[in-house]
Amino acid sequence: MVGRFDERVQKLHKDAQIIDGHFDLLMDVEIQRSRGRKKVIETDYLPAFYEGGVKTIVAAIFVDSEFLPEMGLRKALNQISALYAEIEESSDKIMLCKTLDDLDTAKVEGKIACILSLEGAEPLSNDVTLLRVFYELGVRLLGLVWSRRNYVGDGSYFSPVREGRKGGISEFGVRIIEEAEKLGMIIDVSHLNDEGVADVMEIATKPVIASHSNCRSIANSMRNLTDDQIKAIAAKNGVIGMNANNFFTANTDEDAHADYLLNHVDHIAKLVGAEHIGLGLDLCDDFMKYVSPESLKTMPRKPFDVVAGHRSVPLLTKGLVERGYTDEQIEGILGKNFERVYKEVWK
């Protein structure tokens, strides 16, 4: 039985355009390059991508709160510049993809496809015209907020904090969503608060994604989606990327493992169909080196990945096989579902 599953998994991984819909790659790359390193992606990340069969990485541009507001734009541009330098150094292995044709080219040429995503609109400040600049640089997905407030709206915190009245999408946020859709950028509601998600569903006219969010009914975090939110995303033909962080996988660390993550897949599949599920693993283990011991002490739970990096994607695929998903459904979850949204929104 195991051998048959392994053979089927190997075939699926060979044929599928496996996409990780959210990875905080660029923060690390930019920091490492500032310390004099080169070919960071090729050295530190490609082996795991290859072993896990991952062919496309949505590389998030994330600016830590300590740099805001003054250095938000600069840090975002530094991360994009770092990726461009990495691609120049490893041009036979990595490719920046701005179009569907680019994705096809990367696959044919055996290169890892990188898609740029803005995780939080802080680098734009309150200037909608900057969105076109990021689009021209290759950004194709727009996460409206991270877990904090910006000019677009309010973020959803990881755990309850003392705050005043929450807000939905601002007037500036409405203009940002409209401009993003005009340009051909996909709106991403991960990290957005409930009020903001409800607003987006009314404002957006094209498919919306939650690139790295799970089910709140299984893991009770405000960062996860309610059943009604899942249904709303599905109604717009969107996709929800499964998040491998322990906080969003299970209510306890004892339950936070790969098999439990698949419970979220089952829940969404039963609720709205497997065609609305993808992978947005949001892997964090490699980046814990940047979290101070003092910050860790303040956390009620210590963050960790419930899968052992991108190398473990075949184990998730095997789990989907064992749970009775068809090849077509699995290929969708591994990447085709996100590709469907790319085809509908990108220009």
C-alpha cells in the first residue's frame, strides 16, 4: 500500500506545478546579502525546493514593524533588489515570473519560478500611485495588511491585544483595491481583520485569495477564517492557502502536526470544494534566528512549522492520497487552483 502511494505521489510531483503561495523568503535574502553573501537562494533554499518538488514560490515582501513608517518603502525596494541580484547570479536556476507565459517558461527550463507578493501595504504609505511602481517591478499579489493597522485597514492580531474600536477598509483602501484590480494584481485577505474581510468581499470584483490562512473552526485564531469567510472567498472563485504554522494549525502544540493540518483541507473541501484550496505554508523555522530571546519569552506559544520545510511537501501529498482525494483534486491543491486565479486576474 505504501509503495503504491509513493509511486502515485512521485508522478503527481513530477507533473504538477507545485506552488507555495506564501513564503517570507526575501527578508532573509536581503539581510544575508547585506552581510556580504551571494547566491543565498541557490545555496540555502533550492535543495529543499528540489527535494519537495516545489516549482513556484510566492516570495513575500515583508517589512518588520521596527522600520515603519519611515523606512517601509526603502526596505521593500531593498528586498526586491535583492531578488533581482539573486536571479542575475543564478539565472540558470531562478526566474522572476510576471505572466502566465513566464510560469510556463520557468517550468520548461527547469527553473524555480518566483512571484512577488506585497505582505502589507505599508510601503505605499498613503500614495496609491506607488502601486503601479511595484507592479512594474513584478509584484502580482497584494496582501492589504499584516497583523497591524495601516492606511488600508486593520490587521488581525495573533492573540488578543488592548485596542480601541476596530475599523474596516478605509477610503484609501477602497482606492487601492480598485487600482490593484485595474493593474491585474490579486487581492490577498490573510492577516486582515473580520471587518476588513467583509468589506473586501463587497468591494472586490475579481477572485480574492487568503494566501496563508486556515479554518477558525479547527484552530481558534483570529488569523484563521470563519466558515462564512471561506464561503465568501469560494463564491468569488478564490483560493485559501494552507498555513503550516502551529498557531494556525491547532489549538495545542500537541495537535500541531502535518496530519492535523490536513483536517483543515478536509473541512474546506466539505464546505466549498477542494478547488478552493492551495498551499501557503508560511514556513517560519528558518527565520526564528531573527526573533530575540526576549520576544520569545513574551509569546504564550513558541512558533514552529508543523512540516519539516519544503522537503516535506510530498508527505502532505501522500496524506491527501490516503484521505481519498483524486489526482485532479490534489493537482489543484498543489498549484492549479492558484493558477486558475492567476489566469483570471493577471494581465
